[in-house]
Amino acid sequence: MSDPPSEELTRACRSAIGDSLRSVVYFTEDDYEQVYLRDDLERSADLASFVENERSGFERRETGANSELGPYDYTIHGHEDGALTRVVVGDEGVFVTTDPLSTARFEEVAVAIRDVLDGAT
């Protein structure tokens, strides 16, 4: 895997949502790397399972392309204690985990990620 834009992704996500950011994971179809993990969290998450699930975004981004919904932007998975937001651009993807946020904040982080990936491709 080529070097992910780790610093740019972390900076963009932290700027968009601040201390609510828990983690940032960059992935391709073949590999992944956790590029940020908040200091108060442990590295015990099963990232491989999360990545495998989020790779479905490579296929799903085409699902709505020709519908009245328009092209794929991002996906939010809500959980009891936080959320996961996934963005896929070309053959790269990023998901971030966060503390609970408002819908507008999810969009802010998705736009920030997309801007970094668009510049990195």
C-alpha cells in the first residue's frame, strides 16, 4: 500500500470535529492502516473486521449513481456510544469513529475526508 495521507487526514478530521474524533482508518481493497487513535482508547478493536465490512463501500458507491439520489457521498453507522463514518473515493477509503455527533458534524468530517482523498488521488 502506498503511504496514506495520514497527517492530512488526521488534521482535516480533527479540524472538522475536534476532540470527538476517536480514530481514523485508511483502507484500500488490499490493505489498511490506522492512521490515528485518540490517546484514551486502546488498540484492542478488531480492525480487520471493521475494514472488511467497510470495503463494501467500493461496490456500494455505484448503487445510487444513476438514481434520483445522485452519486454516493458517505455512510454513517450509528452505535450506542458513537458512530462510524465511511468515505470512499476511487480505490481509497477512510472511516472515522467518533463520539456521538449531530448529523451536520458527520457531513463536515465526510467533506474534509473527501477533500483530502481527492487531493491525494
